[in-house]
Amino acid sequence: MRRRFAIPLTISHCLVLGLVGLSWVHAGGNEGKARHVSSFRWQLTNTWFGGFSAIDLSDDGLQMVALSDRGYWVEADLVREDGEIAGIKNVQMSRVLRSSGKFARHTGWRDSEGLARLNDGSFVVAFEAEHRVERFEKPGALPQKMPWNKDLDKMPLNGGFEALAVDDAGVLHAMPEVAIRADNSIQVFSLRDQEWSHAFTLTRDKQFQPVGADFGPDGRFYVLERGFNGFGFRTRVRSFLVTGDTAVDEKLLFSRGVAGHDNLEGLSVWQDENGAIRLTMISDDNFRFLQKTELVEYVLP
């Protein structure tokens, strides 16, 4: 998200982190079953580049659609060598348009955060600040209005739907980043028959917020969670088996402490040519020179 973090990473903090080699901030290690495959730093000089909050990969992991929280679509091909991301080519940018066909001048009106591909190949985008979800036939197309529930307007200005996912039945699921119930759980909502309703609940660790989600080819529900402690970002991914209105069989796939990765916000889950489940994530650099845009991949055994 456009974190508006008051990130207190001053020059002195950076020097301290460099002197100690970042060894003390890796608390938490890399727990779980997923194995880190690669981290690819992506750099372009275009002024629109950065702030990526969501990602969607093709079934073979070679084509990417990424979404910026300043209202830009980016389509590109991933270059892979020995199973790792080695480059990005054929980059095409288009704008996330309003229904009028115009591009909103104020960034707060185009805070596009969540992305999911529907079964017909079109995309759903969730927006913060001006809470809403819209459907796009393809990147750069005009939006189509989707159902909304006025109760969802109670979501905080900077804590709305940031994680979207579509299951095999084509049902859209969404979760707000910030807890909206007193029990501090993660509420997952679903859109069925043009109506939003509560689908199920996930446990929440106060150190993490849900920022990305996807249903994998194995049918499990994968959730990317991010935490920030003033010095850097924590990252973890959990998966669940969804049965009716309950999420069970929780599995922690990996957990990385501060400085393990940058601000990972987008998640796409797919199956590679060897039949292994892969988790591909993209980071939001918040347009800050101390951060970076990176694509990170983990693989499940």
C-alpha cells in the first residue's frame, strides 16, 4: 500500500545496520516448509515505476501483471534461468482509468491496492482511501462498477481491502488490512450473487497485517502478511484449507524477520513445470530511495 509510513530510517540507522551486518535483525529466521528460491531486484528509470502493491502471474509463471498503488498497470514477461527469475522484458505500462475514461490527478483517488484475476480472464481491483472494487476487462480498459456494501465504508481510510483472491468456483474473496472487530481477527469477505457477506475468519498476529492473497492450484488459501517495526519489514505466508465458512489446517510456510525482504505486498501462487507450488511476491518501495522493488520467490516441496 502507499504506506504513508513515517519510516524512521535515518542515515544513522542505516549506518548502524550496515556496521552490524544486519545480523541482529534476522530474528525469527526462515521457519516453515517453503524454500527461498530467488530475489530479483527490478529497476527502471521511469517516473511511474514503483509502489507495486499486487501481482498476478500466468499459469506457467512467465507473464506478469503488476499493479501500482499510484494507479498504473504493468504487463511484462519474466525471464527465467534454472528456475530463477533472471530478468524482466517487454514491459508495457497503462493507466488505471476512472469510469469517465480519465486518469485521476490526485493519487489518493487512484490508490489501487488489491488485484485478482477472475475465471473469465478479467481483473478485479480494490482501492483504498475511496473504498471500492472495480472490474477491468484487461489492463488499461475502462472500469465496470461492482457491488458494494455500505457497511464496508467503516473500514479505515488506510486499512481497506488490500488482499483479493478468487477461488475455483469464481467467488471473489477480500480482506481488509486493518482489524475491524474487537477480537482483532482477520475478517474475510466474499462476493456471492452480487452480495458481500462475511465468509470466514483467520487468526491474526498483531505483528502482521494481511496484504496479499491467492488461491493456489491445490485449492488452498494463501495469505501474505507484512509487519513493520520502525526499522524494517517482517514477512510471512500462511496457507489454509477453506471448508464452507471455516478456514482450517493452518500452515506457516515461511517467516522472515526484519531485513529478510523488502516491503512485500503482492502474492501470486502457481505450479511450475516440476509440479511444485511457487509463491511469487512483489515489493512496494513506497518511492523511497532506501527501499527497492524486488520479486521474491519461494517453492514448496
